[in-house]
Amino acid sequence: MRADAPELPTLRGGPYTVVFVDIGETVLHTNPPFHAFVLETAAKHGGRPPPDYAARAHTLWTQHTRASRAGGFSLTTRASHDSWHEHYVHHGELLGVTDAAAFARTLYRHFSSFEAYAPMPGAVDALRALNRMGLRVAAASNWEGWLERLLAALGLDSLFAATVVSADIGAEKPDPRFFERALAIAGVEPDRALHAGDSLEADVRGALGAGIDAVWVTDAPPACPEAPVVASIAQLPAVIRPHVAPSPWALPRAPASGRRPQARTHPGAPRPREPAPVLEAP
């Protein structure tokens, strides 16, 4: 490293006992990919992408993200429906479909179904590794109230000790109230928790603003990122392992020979999931 190279951020807190992880584009992604399904559906509705589709679609997504974050889109089913429907209509207009409203309804039905989602590569192994370290892993996401059912449908619910869902607690990331409720639900102090997610604004800046260390999950970081970076959640266990609090019931790492170690028994295992308190969204 050159002497004048900027110092990259590192984890300085801990030892951690709880890890909050974002869900969308951190643990789960759409399958098939979002734009692949959008273009396939547009073709069935008489549309076709313009030459500059990628750039204009990115602009639409940026505008949607800003507008939805300002309006609390995931706090109620109606707010979520209206926000996504408007976004899909704009996509349909961009693609020149014959009926943008019908196109939007098709996309909304698909992306509101369990079948539209799958774990990201390496996500399941990463979540298992975090649990093996003795960490309590909590899902922390801006999502509608069906997130817990989605995780169960994908067989991932047993990997989370708790879920913190914006629709249930009445606040969205990066609102400090979201992270305050997350800390309360997990029963942990800020300096013993870490949050990982793909959004710079919602996940990284939101967590840091609440006094929680953050890891940014992105494969395209800037030269001077605001937090430690991993390209995917698959890299998260190795990054935080040196900062994990010792646990008497953590499972040992598998030996290099491939032989499975004997699991240690520990009091109270398995830990019960603590449900998020349901608050009425305004």
C-alpha cells in the first residue's frame, strides 16, 4: 500500500453478540433477476427496451427509492402497493407496453409471491457460520408484514433468533427508531451489535447514526467507503470473526480434514425466537 493511500475503515467495536442483517439484496434476491423478469413480462405486453434502458431504469430505481423512503412505503400494505405499482407503471411506460397498469399488476403479483425470491449465493452458509460462532442473528429489513412467512417458506427462519420488520414496528431504516427497536428486541447494547446490508443510506449510515457498527455489502464500493466492505454476505463471517464475543455454547469450526466435530450442548438450546412487537402503522 502506498504511503499516501487512504486508510480503509475497519471494525473497531465489539466484542459482538448480535448481528443484524438486511434481507433484500443481502440475504435474498429475486429469482429470476428483477430486470430479466421485467423485460420478459414487457415482451408479453407488447413492449421492448429502448437502447438506453439500463441507464433510464437505474434513474427510475433511484427516484423510486428516494420517494418510497420519504413516504414510509413498507409500513402498510396499501402504501407498499401504491409505491410499487407506480414504479412498475413507470417501467411499463419506459418499455412501451400496451397497458402499463396491467403490466404493473402482473409485476406486483409476482414480486409479492414467495416464489419470486431465493437465497443469494453463499447466504445460507454464511448465516450458519454466524450462528456457529455463538452470535444471535436477527433479520432487520424494510419489508411488509409477510417477511417472516417468506423466510419460513424458504427454510431460513431457524437461522434467525429474531426479526425486525418495518411493517411490524412502525419505522423504516435509516430512521433511528428502527435501530432502537432492533436493539430492544435483540436485548443488546449498541456497542455489542453489528449491522450488515447493501444500502449505503439505509443500512450503513442508518446503523452508524444509531451507534451500531456497520458492514456494507456491495461489489462496487467507492475508493473511500464509509464502513468496512464485503462483496457479498458470504464474506461476512470471516470479517467479523475476530470481533465476536466468546460464547460457551458456540460450535467449533470444522477441521480442515473435513471431519465433523462433535456439537457441544449448551443451556437453553435452541434459543426461542423473540417476535417483534406489532405496532399500528400511522
